[in-house]
Amino acid sequence: MRFINSKILRIAVLFLATLNLAHAQSVDAPTFVGGEKWEYQKRDLWTDKVSQRFTVKILGVSGDFVRRSFETTNISNNGEIMKPQSSEMTGRADLNETVIFHGEKMTKLWYQWPLQPGKKWSFQFRAELAPSAPNAAPQIMTTNINAEVKGWETVEIASGKVKAIKIEYKSNWTTDSPASTGDTVNTVWYCPELKTQVKNVFETFAADGSPQARTVTALVLYQAKP
């Protein structure tokens, strides 16, 4: 009887430990604070050249929304640094997006909180593309995205190594008039401690599967508060 009780006890302890580990690995939506700032650098994977630098700063927080400022500097293929472009925008604090298409509300569900390894979800959104010619009608693009949380990884950034949760987004887009299609794979590494993606690899593919645009964006500086 003692043997059975001790065995049951060990199983219970292991079960609780597993639950605690799963809970520890889950990630909740970030809580932003005014003054936080992140600087990123985008690099073309075909040429290995830096194509863009940009900074995001939290200006203020109001309930479920945050006001952000953006400063973007593009860099040409020959290395010419363009004049920085600045803007401000209010968005959702949970890092998702709400968009309106022809009166219909849609959600770009980039993060289905809480995040944990193995979690999957899907979403769709549509957008109207500007005409490619003066007399052409605008195109409607429909994008279907399947997201999956792959697991935890150690990512090296400019300031050292951080723990980040890897998420893969596989997308298929189609347009009408004329009909066309393509695929993208966007892999991101989100670091809860820094409240941002520390790495983002974006790849596009033509209908025949050939790779097209390929970029990697990495965090280079940050000012994140606990």
C-alpha cells in the first residue's frame, strides 16, 4: 500500500510540474509604458545589404490602445541614405489590427494570446489595391493566413542572447481581375521580456514556388520597461 501511495504521489508531483512548466511557457499580451522605444534594421537576404532602419516609440497608453511614433529611413541599393520619414498612429495594445473593408470589420490576428508552443489559428483579410493603370479597376486581394507557435528558442541580438517564442505564419494571397496568386512565409521571434519581435524573416514565393523577396529584420536597440 505504501508503494502504491508513493507511486501515486510521484505521478501527482510530475503532473503538477508539467502543468507549472506549461503555464511558465505561456506568454500573455504585453503591457506597454510611455517612453518605450525599439530600433530595428532590415536586410535583404539576396544581397545581404541593409535596406531600411526604423524606430518605434510608445507615446502614450489609453486602455486597450497605444499611440506610437514611427521614424523610417530607407537605404538604396547603392547605399544612399534617404531622408527619414516620420508618422504617428494609434493601434491596439495587443499588437493585433482591426481593419475595415467595404464596411466589414476584420481582424488581423497576429497574436492569439496567450501564446504557447503548439498553438494554431487562422484568419483572413481583404484589401483593395490601387489601379495599376489610369483606366484600370482596383484589384481585390484576399489573404488567408495559418499561424503556428513553434516553440522557444534562444536568439542572439546586438545586446546579447534572449529567449523568444517562435511563430510561423504561412499565407496565400489571391487577386481578381486579372487573377494571380502567391505565397509568403513570415517567421517571427517574439521576446516577452522586450515586448517585441527580436527577429523577423519574411519570404515571398511566386505561383511556381520560386522565391522572390527575402528579408530579415532584427532588433538593434531597445528601451523597454518591466
